[in-house]
Amino acid sequence: MTGQAGEYWHTSTGSDAVCGLYVIGDVDKVVQLEITEFDVECEGGGLVAVVDGWEMQGELFPSPEEMQGGFESQYQTFCGRLPPSRVFTASQNVALVQFRVPRPGQGFRVRVRFLPNSEQAGSPNNIKSSEAGSPNNIKSSEAGSPNNITSSEAGSPNNIKSSEAGSPNNIKSSEAGSPNNITSSEAGSPNNIKSSEAGSPNSITSSEAGSPNNITSSEAGSPNNITSSEAGSPNNITSSEAGSPNNIKSSIIARVIRFACNVLAPFEATTFTLKNYGLRRNCTVQVAFPVNVLLLSVDVKATSIVNTGESQVEGLSVNCAGPAGADLAALQFGLGLDTSYFDTRMAFCGLRSKAARRSVTLACGNSAVRLQSSGLYYNTVTFQVAPPSDADTQLFLASNPQCAMFI
């Protein structure tokens, strides 16, 4: 996993394990990936996949159901001798390169950039290519896009999870039942990502025996330092030193992040505003920690895009269905990445201009606030997330014991 821009490469030693380079940026950025060198023969099962989001244990964030173009646009695969002619710009602050290169000496090189998440109206949630006229045309987002995120969290978060064991002969789509399903690395398989010294490109190499997900980052002075796993302790990750903007367990940072749509936020405490701008789309902020969610203001299914002249009445409701679908905000929790599998703690619509008197606890592996919009209303919800107390957590787990293993 990396939160740093630069060049990364992989040269196969002959292993047919499925590995992944997980990329995450600040929440006000989108990830851009450019494959500059490519030699991965299709024969023998060699394949590289570029994912608009993250995949873990067969689940995707954002959920393919939330993506314009669905799974086919979110998950694109390549093999051969020539690099893809496209530059891939993700819809959000996370992206993934998954690969299996069984032929020794073959591999690829990828350039990682982080771009401001500026707006391009009408094109939410899609990987595009940079070639003019291409149906997958990648463009830097332009002002006015529905996916703008402002006020970033300082620093580059450094959180990593590896997927469950995957079949060594399964690559291509992650849909259940697909004969070519790609997963992240198998237990015990090499997935070591090492960066070279500061300012140099970053090599993706095989891990050492017994440490399937050993990761090191650039030398001292790098803002995103992740130390390698200790012997016998695979997946051991440490965050930056105290006071670093990349400390995973950071203190509360009271910045407001607006206009977010499909953001993976690895920090624990901040304030978000989700908006739909009158568009028919669904947006999700997912936090990779248990949280308490405090609603600060709600305007969902209350402000019509057509001026009806009706007066607005304060109050929340669970009657959120409409002729073009529901308009609602939902507080959800789950064990994986795909929010379509999450449980809903509460769902509501209506108008509230004052903060709620108490927060709602979501003490599971992942927490999410989702805004679903039919396109008939200007919907917005502002909320604050913060770590739950021990008492809040225990009360939540008493009615949701399936989450206890992640706490």
C-alpha cells in the first residue's frame, strides 16, 4: 500500500501468486495511474487489473452498484507486450493495481499521481482514459463536477489490509462464480512492496519467506513511512512517528470535508458534508474504523428541484420512498468493503437544521454514511465522526456480536 506519488514496478521471480498495489490519497484527491512499461504474457495466466477503488476478499469499494458503468468500467484487465494506451483516473481517493505475472523476468511499471478532486459535471464515478474520442476517455476533472472534495485531512493515510486467500488460477473479474475471479494475495504468497530511497522509483518485489505482506516505504524523512513486518508477524504495519500527519490513530482534526462522493476515509474524527447537487446518484463516505456519527444538519427529500411553493417543516421521517426512487441518508456498518452488504443502523429523510442531541454508534470493521438520491431533490447531510467510547462499543456489540472480532 502506498500514499506516495512516484513510479512503482514489479519484475516476476516466477511466482503465480496474485498481488496488489493499493493506492490511497488524501480525501480531497483522486488517484491517477499510468502504466508506462508492460510485458505480461496472456499465456500461462498472466494478467494485470486496474481497479477504480479497492478490492478485498472479493468485495469492492465503491460498490459496483454505485458506479456509473458498473463493474465493467470499475475493473479493467490487461495482458500482452504493450502498455495500455490509457491513463486511468479513479473516481475517488483510492485505486488498486492487481497482478499475477507467472513468467520470470516479466513485469510492468506504473506511475502514481494524485490530482485535485475537481469537478466534471455528469461524470461521477467512472474511470476514463486520456485518449480523445475513446469511450473510456480520461480527463482531469473540471470545475463543476459532482465529485468535488475540499478541505483535506493533512497528510497521507497509511492503512493496509490484504484480501483472503485467492485461487492461483483465478484472475479477471471479482464477481462471484466468475472463472477468472481476481483476488488479492494468498496466505503466504509474496506481496512485498518496497520503495527505494527518497526521490527514487518504487520497486514491487517478492516478499521474504514467512512475511507475505511485508511493506517498507521510503527512507527517513518520507511523510508516509511504513516499516516492514517483523519476523513471524506478517502484515505488521506501524504508522509515522507521533505528530506526523500520517499517524493512523490521529487525534481529532476538526476539518470539514464537503462535496464528497465515494471516499474511503482512514482517519477517525472529522466532519463531512455529502451533497447530490440535484443529481440522481448515490454517495458514500466509508471510514475504516468504528465511529460515533453525530448528525449536524439534514436536508434530504425536503428541497425539491422544482419550486413547489410548499413550506418546509422541520423533522425527520422514515417514509422516504418516491416516484423515482427513495431519497434518504443511511448510517451503515459492515465487515468488508462493499456497502451493498452492510447492515443499516438507521435510514431517514427530512429537514433538520440543528445538531442531534446524541450520536449513533457504528462499532464494526467499517462504518459508512450513504446518501441516496433520486434526482428530484437537492439533498445534503452534514455529520461528524469520532471514536466511540468503550461503553458505546460494548452496547453496540451486545446487539451486533458479528462485529466483535474487529474491535
